[in-house]
Amino acid sequence: MNYLKQVTHIDNVKLSEDGSSVIIIDQTKLPAKTEYLTLQTAKDFYDAIFELKVRGAPAIGICAGFGIYVLARSIEAGNYEDFYRQFRQYQQYLNSARPTAVNLSWALKRMEQVVRNNREKAVEEIRELLRKECHTIWQEDIEMCQAISKYGLSLLKDGDGILTHCNAGPLATSRYGTALGPLFLGKERGMEFHVFADETRPLLQGARLTSYELQRAGIDVTLICDNMASLVMKNGWVQACLVGCDRVAANGDAANKIGTSGVAILAKHYGIPFYVLGPTSTIDLTCKTGADIEIELRSPDEIKKKFYEHPMALEEVKCYNPAFDVTDHTLISGIVTERGICRAPYTESLAGIFKEQ
């Protein structure tokens, strides 16, 4: 059995054959259980995104595209104005689920543009165009992940030790992934890597998802606590750090799962290249710097209670639980996209990859 292909080509988010629902793998149940959920209502989609049943910036974008199409099918409207008004209500509701990952708003805006550009058409025609567009978003992500994997692999050597934080593999995207994509592609080509996966507190995406994907694919992986990253770097076991991203500002500041900026600071200290990998859909040129990125704050219970049989802190203890942090562009060795590898100064290189299109 080809376990590598099973991992890299998993259908973690897909539109049902009749287009009436979206089927996802509930990532909150992994790795102990693989459970599929069927999403049909606006609340289904909101909850799945907010509760991290579907997560990873590209996967959220794909789910949002499929989801707003499913909801558009349910709109009862005899004219364009009524249809667009209800569409916008669904769009704004879904967009409020998570503020930091730009792919959510990007995919929803892209679907809205289809509606706006075809106001002269019948509602049924618009629905069909929405169906085609959400499939296009999904297909483009597959192609983007493959291209990112190739560019990322060009930065690595056979036998390298790699450290990663959070999860940016197939479960977070459509196919190979972003930050993990080069490792899967390298494995296909006969290369060997040793990966250190940070557990990624408090939601443990590295432990539950990254080590799961890598282990199942036959890639040498060692799970470490987040506070062990410095030691493995000091020991000389890491030659590169690869992480994903949820939003990249115009100056190259990159928002990713909380703890990423600490990894970048350690890498800088030990002289290890630190790469951010993500599709151009995560680059927000309207956002000048990382200071303009809204950081999602989540429930204190994720720190005190989640994954524990009993609470690990007193109920009255205050908690600060930001879901993301921002890595300063000066700590980033390169930003790998499907259009190439951007280097400093990022204000020029990031803008440049859009001008080339």
C-alpha cells in the first residue's frame, strides 16, 4: 500500500457529488479517529471553521468557497437583488468565523465577485458559475501546493534536519501542503529528511496532525515540546526551519500559529535559515505591516482544560490565548510561493510577483 500517496492526496475537504453539502475530515478528532462531517447550514460551516474542525489557511479558503456555493443553492429569490442581499449575509457571517487567516475572506470575496460580475444573468446561471468558481479555487490550490513544494525542495539537501511548527501539510491544504510539501515531494524522489515537529501548544496541531502525517508517510519524524526547539538547534540537528502562514503583510511580516516567531528568533540566533511557505492568496498587500494583522484571541479553556482529563490550572486563573503571532520580516530567509521564492526586501519582491501576472 502506498501510504505516502494516501497521505498527500487525502480528500480532507470536498463538495458532495450533488453539490448540496461539503464533507470534511474533523481534524479535532485526529489522530485517534478519522471522522467525516457533512456540512450543509451556515452554522455548520461557521462552527467547523471556528472550532478548527477544518483548519489551515488554504483548507479554510477551499471550505469557504464550497460552503458559500452550498448556501447560495439554498437561497430562495426571484430576482438578483434579493439573491445578492442574502448571499452577502451568508458571506459576512462565515467571514466572521476567524479573522487572521486571509484565505477565508479571500475565497469569499472571490465568490462574491462572481455574483457581482453577473448581475444581468438569471439566478440559476449565477449559481452554476459559483459552482465552477469554487471548483476552480480547489484545483488552483492543488497546483499551488505542487509548485510550492518544488520551490521549497530546491532549498533543501538530502539528509537535512528540518524543524517545523504547527501543521502545514495536506490536512491544511488540498494535496501536498505548503511547509510540509517539500518533504513529501522529496520523499517521492528518494530523499531522506529528519523532521522535528513542535507539539504546538495549546491545540497541539504539531503533535496531533504533523507528526501523524509524516509518520504515516514514512518520513523520519521526532515530536518535541515547543520549549525543546532551542536545544535541538544548538545540537546541530536542524539545517532549516519550514513553516506555513495565515497572512503575509506587504513588508514580509508573516502571521502563523502562536509560537512561530519564537522559532524564528531561535533560528536567527543559531544561524539556521527560516522559510515561510504559502500560496499568494495568503499575501495581503493591503496590509502594510504585521502590526495591521488582527490576531484572534481564543478561549482560556484551551490552555487550562483542553486535552486534559482534569483542569491543569485553577478556574480563576487568567489566561492570554492568542491563536497567532507575527514573525518579523527581518527574521525570514525567504517566502516560498507558487510563483517563486521571495527574498528581502519583501516590499519589492512580494509586489513583484503580482506584477508578473
